[in-house]
Amino acid sequence: MFHWIYDSFGNDLGILRIFQYVTLRAMMAGLTSMFITFLYGRFMIDFLKSLKFKESIRNDGPQSHASKSGTPTMGGLIMIISLTISVLLWGNLKNLNVLLLMGSAISFCALGFMDDYLKSVKKVKGGMRARTKFSITILIAISVTSLFYFVTGSPNTVASKGILFEITDLFLPFLKGPFLNLGILAIPFAILVLIGSSHAVNLTDGLDGLASGTVVIATATMALLAYVSGTPIAANYLHIPYLPGAHEYAVFLAGLSGALIGFLWFNCHPAQVFMGDTGSLFLGSTLGLSAIMLKKEILLIILGGIFVAEALSVILQVGSFKLRGKRIFKMAPLHHHFELSGWSEEKVVIRFWIIGIILAIVSLSTLKIQ
């Protein structure tokens, strides 16, 4: 809204020109979503309780989690509402990719909500059928990636400091210039990134504050990457792809970071609310789509190393049990293994946050070391 006000009246009222600056709107988007979450978070938690949207704790999990039974879930609704309001106020709604990010987030949030509703309200064991859930996930991913590559993304070759690249090019961390042109394979690759990131974050959401804390670190880092990628001087200086309009994604990602910080206020141990699939699916998919738009798909493996490790632990555990009849970890995902090894829940969460911060620093260092 404020960017529209600047476009409409900025020439008449000079003071409105302040709304043209992405840095200001990004900071305000973060603060807006954070304070909205602070203000109505308690009300939403009570509302979710009244609707009996409560988490069911798995019986085979750590015994210390038994006390969490009955904690309201679907807290992702708190974040998606505050994020939407923040983006509507501070985002540039003429930027189609900002709208695509918002549309993708709402779509994955709706999918997660349906799954949580079946589990917590209808008491359907396991929630939505895995085949149905995965099919809908693929359908959303195909729609979102197709819209990006054929509608909202720029199909033209772009030059950044003499480096030519196309929308279907793949970039590797620490290397200057495109590594490989995927051509038509860019779409299935993007679908894989989107689905993989959404489910990896979903697997990470198992301890109070773990997913919300690690995702806010990754999201804030992605916001910085978006800002420099959409700023010609910064992109040319760092030898990274200059992506016109990408700095506007920083406003969206800053708004999401603020919503996550606000949610963490209620989600830290002992959690007053869980995000559920309602939150984890849209958070993971947003990270994946941001990486696709910014040509940072491979860098996401480093930045989201915690999520990658959690997903791999599940894959290895299941594979080992089916092939050898033996488990590799005491329990998967990985955070439960450390819990059963004697670490307190708080220690696991804080140490994973620290690793997430280290991975974020490494990811940012790739901007210059190439």
C-alpha cells in the first residue's frame, strides 16, 4: 500500500519518496509483522484452544514430550496472517514475483492446515493420506514453478558485469558465472527444490523453537541475498547475477522474518503453540522458492544445512532398517537422536541455532569468495 501511495502521490508530496526505499520498507515489514504477531498471538492461541486444534504427541517419541499433549497447533495461521498484512502494507504489489511468493505461501499453508485439521480435529491417525498430500504438493509445486519460468520470471538473457546468464542457468557457490544451463530440466529441478525444502523444514519441526529459530536465520540471510541480487552496484561488485526487481523480495522475506520472531516468542520452550504443518510447509516452500528466484538453489543446501541433515537422517534411518533391519540413529529425525543421547531439549535447539548461524555466515561468504 505504501509503495502504491508513493507511486501515486510521490511527485506531489516529496515526503512520500521515503517509501521508494526498499531498506526502509523491509525494516518496517519486519517490525510490522513481528508486532502484529505479538499483539494478537495470545488471542489466536486461545482461539485455537477453543476450537480444540490440539497437537497429538506420537507415542514412540521421547517420554519428555508427553507433557506437550494438548498444546494448540496450527500456529502457522498466526504467521501467515501477520505476513500477509505486512506485505500488503509495505510490499511492491506490482512485482509479480512478490505476489507469487505470497500465493505459494498461502497455498502450502492451506495444504498444511487441511492435514493438521484431519489430525487434530477429525482425529484421523496420520492425517491426510500420504499419497494425497504428496500429489497436492506436486500440483502446487508444478503450478508455482511454471508460473515463475513462463510468466513472472524474466526469460531474457541478462548481463552482470559482463557475465551472461539465463533464467534456466544453474549457479554453484564459490564459482563466478553460471555452471550449467538446465534448459527444460530447470522446471523439474525447481519442483524438486520446492518439495524437498518444504518437507525438510516439516521434519525439523519437532522441538520447541527449533524450526522457527533455524528458519528465521535462513530467511533473514535470504533477505540479504535478495537485496544485493536486486541492487546493480552490489551485484556487479560481488560478481553475482543481477536480478531486476529481486530486492523487492527482501521486503517479503523481512516480513516473514519478523513473523517468525514474533511466533518464537510463543513457541520457545515450553511452547504455548506449535506451528504444525500449517506453518512448516509454507516456511520450507518459501525458502525453496526464494532460492529458485535468486538462483541460489545449490547454496540453499549450505544455508539450510540443518534441514538437509534432518531429512537425510530420516532417509538413512528408513533405508537402513529396510535393508539391514538395523537403525543408524536412536531415533529420527536427527534432533530426537540427540535428545535420546541425553541432551536436554533446550541444548539441542540452541546448538542447532548456533550451527544455523555458522551456515548463514558461510553462505554469505560465498558472495565474495568466487
